[in-house]
Amino acid sequence: MAGRTTKNMTDGSPMKLILGFLIPMLFGLLFQQLYNMMDTIIVGKYLGVNALASVGSTGSINFMIVGFCIGVCSGFAIPVAQSFGEKNEKAMRRYVANSGWLAAFFSVLMTLTVCLLCRRILGWMKTPEDIFDGAYAYIFVIFLGIPATCLYNILAGIIRSMGDSTTPLIFLLISSVMNIVLDLFTIIVLKMGVAGAAWATVVSQGISGILCFFYMKKNYPILKMEGEEWKPDIRIMKTLCNMGIPMGLQYSITAIGSVILQTAVNSLGAAAVASVTAAGKISMLFCCPFDAMGTTMATYGGQNLGARKLDRIQKGIRDCTILGAGYAILAYVVIFFFGDTIALLFVNHSETEILRNTRQFLLTNAAFYFPLALINILRFMIQGLGYSKLAILAGVSEMAARTFMGFCLVPLFGFQAVCFANPLAWIAADVFLIPAYFGVIRHLYRIIKYTGQVNTGRQTEKHKQKGKHKPRATAAL
């Protein structure tokens, strides 16, 4: 996402550019995951294994519902950014206003729906009886906080669209620190249990959203609405939904498979749920570099396609794949030697079964981190090249693999099958993404050959000067 300065990734060493873009983003992702880990550590250490399992059992449904809302809000910010780039202030304000109306509508609709169905959803997921009440107390409050989630994400997205990516990060840091403090206060002082952890999350995110609102009001007079700019506009809302809903669905489609798998894990009991919760948090921390690689590839691919330099796209894929392979090996080594120590952050020494399961889950997943690296590199590159529907189909492949494991193999092989669910999903996505990426590249090269519109880096400077390859929009753009 663009900040107050931009980075041109169309010239120079692809490896250096990728690293320069990736590393700052990685620090932000790592902080966010560390904060999420602290949240879980506090629950596990102060409330026990059942409380940890209660929170963990809701992780997939939380991701599916809240992730959809976050994706929708992120999509709403795209037309705002486009209007800002075009210096069309009137259109930008109307997009901002209608984004607000739609975000309010979606947040109220989603909150009412999922809160009313919350207990049934946990029943459908076969949540164990000994953690059911805790799971309900936690996720019901999280769902009540959907308006706060939407408030922060829509306003943060608009601020980024204005070219400021630093301010939302600052508010995220404030929210994270506040969440940890409130976790300790609600759990230790107020004795609110897992519901206290949920209220800490909702309140801190709501305050961050309010801070974003006042920051925008003070620093962006360009957003001050005039005349009828506040009024809802069906045409503008349709454009926003065309951007936002597909992005939300991309989160949810992937999460559906996780919900089905979580249902299978729940049937194995609280110890299995706690093991997957602890291992999942640790794994998410180790996977941050892969997320950063993906976002980097989307930007790198989009810029180089815009500059008509397809050869650089392939060099970027090669260099980022090398980075992904090197990091995958390093991560496995670290988890092999220190995974047990990291797991002790979540549970005590006496929980030998959970520690054993956590190690098994971590090592099995880490052995397949390279396929995960390819997913992020290729899927986000395909999105950056303008073929987002293909990227969504990769999510369908993951969903199908996790569904198969949850329905068919976990009942037969128990926790071992749970450990292999993510690797199977990653391989299934790669089986689709690898030929899809090469298909996209071949298609773009055919456009080059037929129209001569795209500069692949092979044209001579003389040809450029003669104007034989004028940059015009292609179907991919």
C-alpha cells in the first residue's frame, strides 16, 4: 500500500527491490502476530487449557466472518484511491460517503445474523461440551464488535488511499498495546474470563477506529462533504460492492475449509483443540515472511505489467522463490530445535500431551513451508497481473482439501490427519496455481506478439524511440 513516498519497482535488481519492499512490511506483520500471540498466551497462562481451547475453537469461524468484513472494507477503499490518484475530489468524497453507508449496512446485517446464529454455529461445529460455554462467551462478544472492526478497517483503508500508510500502523500499534493491557485488566482484575479477552479486543479496536475518524477530520479537509455528496448513490454503491464483496469472499472461501477442519478437530476433544490453537499461533508467526512476499509480488507484478516489462516479472518470481525456499529451510531448522520452548509460552510443562501434539503439528507444517511460499508468491502475482478470479479459485482448492481431510481422514486417523491438513491444502492450491501462472504469462506474451503493446525488455532502444511499441492498455490491464 502506498505511503507518502512511492517505490518504483520497474528498474534495478529485482532481488534488492523485493527485499527493500518486503522487510518493512514484515516488521508490521510480525508485530501484529506477536500481539495475537500475547492475547493467546494471557488466556492460556491465566485461565488454563480449557479457556485456551475455548478461544481456539472459534478461530476459523472468527476468520471467516470477521475476515469477510475486513476484505469488504479493503475493497471499498480501492475506488477512493483511484479517485484520489485522478485528482477527482468530488468523486472521491462520494465514494467515501457511500463506503460509510455500505460499511454501516454490512456491519449491522452481519452482527445481527451471526449473533442470532452464534450458538447454533458452535453446535454445528461440534464444539466440545466442556469448552462450549467459554467458546460462546468469547465469540459472541467478538461478533458484537463487528461494527468496531468495520469502523477501523474502512477508515484505515481510506487513510491509506490518501497516500498515508504510516498513520493506520501507528493506530494499530496503539490498539495492540491497549488490547494487551485490557486483557490483563479484564482477566486478572475483573475476573471476566474469556469474555474479558474478547471485550479487550473489541474496545481497543473501537478506540482505534475513533482515533482514525478524528485524525481524518483534522488532517483531511479535502474529505469535507458538500451539497449532495453525503447522499447514497446506487451506482456508486454497485461499484464499491463489485470491488469489496469479491475481496471479502476470498477470505471466506479459504476459511470455510478451516471451519470444517476445526469441526473435525473439535470432535477430538479439548486437548487437541488447545494443541492446534497453540501450534497455529506459532505457525502464523513463522509464516509472516510468506505473507510479506505475497503482498510484495502483487505490487511488483502490477508495476512491471504497467511498465510493460514481463521479463522482469519472471525474474521477480524466480528471485522471490529463492527467498521463499531459503526461509522455509531456516524456519524448519528453528522449529525443530526451539519449537518445544516456544510452545511453553502457551501451556505449562505438565501438559505433556498438548506439548507433544503441538510439536508434531509444527514440524509437519514446517516441512511443507515451501509449497506455502509458492502459494503466496504465485497467487498474489496473479492478482497483481489482473487475474483475480484465478487467485480466488486457488482458495477453492484449499477449501476442498481441508474439507476432505476434515470429513474423511480426521475421523480415521485422528490428530495425525489434522497435522497434514494444511500441507495437503497448500499442495492442492499449488497444483492449480503453478499452471495458472504460466498460463497467464503465456497469454500476456501472446498479447505482446499480436499487438506489440507490451515492452518485455527485449525491444531495442531504437525501436522505443521510433514508437513501434507504444504503451496502450491491454486486456490484462
